[in-house]
Amino acid sequence: MQDTLATLAAIGALGVGAQWLAWRLQLPAIVVMLAAGLAVGPGLQVLDPRAVLDDLMRPILAIAVAVILFEGGLPLRFRQLADAAPAVKRMVLIGAPLTWALSSAAAWGVAGLSPAVAATFGGIMVITGPTTVLPMLRQARLAPRPAAILRWEAIIHNPVGALFAVLAFEIGVVGFLGNETIETALRIALGVGVATAMGSAAGAALAWVFRHGQAPEYLRAPILIASVLGVYVLANAVLTESGLVAVTVLGVWLANAQLPAFDELRRFKEQLTAMLVGGVFVILGADLDRATIASLDWSAAAFVATVLFLVRPLAVLPALAWSGVPWRDKALIAWIAPRGLVGFAVAGFFGARFVDLGWEDGARLPPLAFALVATTVLAHGFSVRPLARLLGLVATGRPGVMIVGSSPWAAAFAVALQEAETPVLVTDRDWRRLRPAREASVPVYYGEILGDAATRSLDFTRYATLVAASRESGYNALVCANYRPFFGQNGVFEVGQGAAEEDPRALPSGLGGRRLGAGRDFATLEARHADGWSFAWTTLTPEFGLSDYLRESPEADLFALRRADGRLILAADPASVRAEPGDALLAFRPPRHAAAAVTTFPSPPATADRRGAGRATG
């Protein structure tokens, strides 16, 4: 018992620690997690999860994979898919089956897997996974069209690939047991149908319970987890591993139920999934022995090369033929398809199931998946931006700033940022309030930034920072809380946060974003702007440093720092600003200091995001 608890604790610590280290080093998390598992398993041989966990290992993996696939279905909203480009639908309807067929053929003909194992592995290889693709897209800052296609492919292929894998597994298992063809088909159809019905029924029941307040807030997440596990077990009782289909359908159903406060549940699921994914990767990595890794011979290398250079292009190019997608976009999409967390976890799960049923080559699935995942993450991660730049598909301009809430003061702040060649977008749900920004030729988005329309219409990958600058402090906090998972804690700022910290009647400071500048509230900033205060840039020199500037302009509020290399840093705490000669300071200054501004920047490039289901305009 003590050894089991110690092993579970070590697995959890390694999984979470590896993800934290990957975040700190800006490396793909999947690579660091796999390295951690390999280091303590076949490397140092200090962790043998199969020997310690014994019979618990398979149910632990099953539960983890079920929760991971459920979470993978949550981003798939049909209303957003209906607005997606026709190219995305062609990638699903044509590209996914082609990928399954070609990958299965490669696994059988090149890697030497048996037909049932190869077909199951081929289905798994359809999964690219948003957890790998989306961070890669943000880092590469692709042009909107190829980024949208790759993003939607990753989201939709998650459940589609899992369905393909379950179907192939069932066909192989039932056929292996000697059943007649018609009976096999009927049993599989019945099992998948029942699993789909179970997932849909559970989703409808949970939606009714949550929508009508039949469960207290503190029990929503536990009820959700218990339901996922219950549906998984019940569906498996009808058809082996059809529970994976059921939990995926359950996730998709809830994603489209428009539940109140569903984002909080989804974030809890994301955090739980991060914990489970870390554990699964450490277990699967540590479970690989040296002999299995050594079995990755020339056939494994040839298989990986076939998937990268033949399977992906032969699936993408026919799918996008006559779709209107330019050849440059096709070339990029035909190369980029990193496999990720979900695919490796599912491969490890099905590999163990095949071994239990007598397919010895099932043991090759985890190392083959490891080789494919590591190769695609590294190859695509390091090549996507150079290739996109070569093809002219990199979004132009520096990472921008999104300002939520329009006002004369916010428009002046946006203009000042534009002077420093920083793309800016001002959003507001009131068209009249957008007038100052529109008159200043600042790109605007007319619509609710918290709505699905904004998610569908705006290319958020073009912005690195969000500033909540509306008149309503509660709305600002809500916007920051909603977008903190995307921009990160250091990327969301809130007007008035500093003032709120000193007001016991205000919202808790941890609910919103970081404070902007000196933390003055909206009313103060707007009143000062009406009194003639303005934004001005000042470049520091060896003779005129930060201390000299603060001494000459004690009333000025520092809002941003532009490094000599062009990087923009918003000031969350002016007292901690570290500036060097060549850096430029952006300050909000009283009228008598306005003439002291000495910095001018070249005119910024036209980088307006002019799309929106509400209305976006420049």
C-alpha cells in the first residue's frame, strides 16, 4: 500500500512538474513529460509503474483516457462549426477518412503491425489535438486562414479519431473472437449506437439539472466527473471500449447545451485533464523498457517518415482540391500535423488492451506513438514559423493589444500604442462609445467580447495582451477572468485594479487582471483626459535616465515601456519598472508636460482586424 501511494505521488509530482518546467522554458509540454517518464523509467530505472500498480494500472489509464476524451469534446460547438470555412468541413469529411486509411496502410505495410492493430493505430493518428496545435499557432502567429483551418481540424479530429480507433478495435476484437461478419457488424453498430445514446442522454440530463438549478454550485464538478465515469462504465458493458465514444458524445453535447456558468466547469475539467495527462505520460514513458525502445529500428523510422512526407500530403491535398484555398496555405497545412497528448494517451491505452487480448504487437503502439509524437512536435514546432515566413503566411506586425471598452481616454491610449507600431483593437458592445476610436482611425470590433460571435470572428492569436478598460469594474473583472486562460496571468490588465485593492467594498483583487499603470479608476482617467491630460512617449538616453524622468515628471503615470528592440511591456507596477537607455516610456501626463515629449515613431503598418460577427471596422 505504501509503495503504491508513493508511486502515485511521484507520478503526479513528475507530471505536473514537467508541465511547469515546460512552461518556464517555453518548450512543448509533451516532450518534457515524455522525457521525465523515460528518465525515471528505462533511464534510471527508479520507477516501474506496472510492477507497483499491477492490476490498478489499466483502470487508472482507462479513467484518465475517458476524462481526457470527454474534455476533448468540450471545445466542439456546432454553431461555430457552421460558420467555419468550407475547407474545414472538407478536412473533416474527406481528409480524416483518408488519413485513417493511409495511416493504417503505413502502419501495416511499413511498421509491420497486424491489420487490427494497424487500423486502430491509424485511427489514433487522425488525432492532432488542440493542446499541441493551438500553442504552436500562437507562437508562430500564422495568417488567419491557415491558422483557422489547422485550429478547427485539431478540435474536430479529436473525437473523430477516437471514434475511428474504437471502430477499428471492435472490428479487430470481434473478428478475432470468430464471430460471423453480419453478427460482427450488427454488434458493433448496436454498441456504438447505444454508446451514442447513452452519451446524449447523460448530456441532456446534466444540461437539465444544471440549467434548472437542481444541483448546488459546489456539487456541479463532482456530478460531472461521476457522470463521465458512470457513462464510460455502462457503455463498456454493452461493447468493449465503446465508453470512449460515449464520453466523447457527452462532452460534445454539453458543449452545445449553452449552460450557464459552463466556462467555470470547463476550466475545472481542463485543470483536471492537465493533471491526468501528466500522470498518463509519466506512466506510459516509465513503462517502456529498454528492449521496447531498442525495437524502434529502421521500420519505425521509415513509418514516421511515411506519415510525415506521404500520408499527410496525400490526405490534405485531395481534401482541399478545388476548395479555393491558395496553394501556399495548402503547402503549409500539408506539412503541419503535430500529434499530441490525446493521441499518445489513447495509443498507450489501446496497446495495453491488445496485449491483454493476445496481440503481442500491441506492445509496439506506445513506442511507435512516442516516436511519431516526438518527431512531429519537434519537426513541426521548429519549422512552422520559418516555413510560414517563406510562404508569406506569417501575420504581419508585432503582437498587439486588445482594449475592451471604448472611451475618449481608451482611444487616446490606443493611438499612443499605434505610434509605437503596436497593433491595437478596441472593442465595445455600444456602437456610440466606439466613436472616439473610429474617429482616431483605430481598428474596432462592435460586439460582445464575451460572446461566441467574438470567438468566431476575431483572430485572438494576433494579440498578446488584453486591457479591460470599460466603465464597469465588475465587467472588467469578468472579461479578465474569461480570457486569462488564453492570454495568461501576465497578459490581462484591468483599469482601476489598484483603486479596487484599497476599497473594501470592491470586487476581490484576485478576480480580475493585473493593474494598469498606477491603478487609477476609470472615472479618474476619464476626468483627467477631459482636463487635457495626454499620452506621450519619451526615449531614455545615457544622460537622461528613468530617475531623471521621474524627477522632472512626478505627476506622470507610467503605462508602458517600449524596449529598444520594439517589444512592448505594459506597466503593472510603475515602481518596479527597469528601463535602460534606448527604451521609451509611455506616460499619461498633465497639460503642462505635454510639450516635453521627445519621441516619435514611424507610422504603424495597417494591421487592423476588420472582421466580426457583430461588426468590425477600421
